[in-house]
Amino acid sequence: MRADKVTRLLNSLSEVQETLVAEFIPAGARSHFLTSRGEALLGLRSLLDAAIDRTKEPSGTAGKKTPSLSRGSIDISD
């Protein structure tokens, strides 16, 4: 297939996808899906940031087990 035919085919498929989304998914749902996708990406960013930070630790701490996350206690006394 020639490049121009592939480009036209991909453009047509993109238009079909946009039409299907617009016709079958209500606007409110699309908004929620976009928001959730953004939140998922922010979560991935946090995971990547933590992994990058671990690579910056001093060499003396490399290989040591990282402490497990646990819930802290909350003081409820007056």
C-alpha cells in the first residue's frame, strides 16, 4: 500500500472512531472518562517519581529493604 492510501485509511478510521464516541457515549460520561484517564496518568507519574527518587538514594542505602508502608495512629484524645 502506498503511503497516501495508508494515511487516508488512518484518517478515515479516526473519523469513524470520533463519530462512534460522539454518537454512543453521552457527553457527561465522556467527561468522567477523560477525568479518570487524567487521574490514572497522575498516579503513574507518582509511581515514576518515587522510582526516580529511589535511584538518587546514597549508595550506602542501595539494596536495603525499603520500609513497608503502614497506617499511622491518630490521637483522638481531647
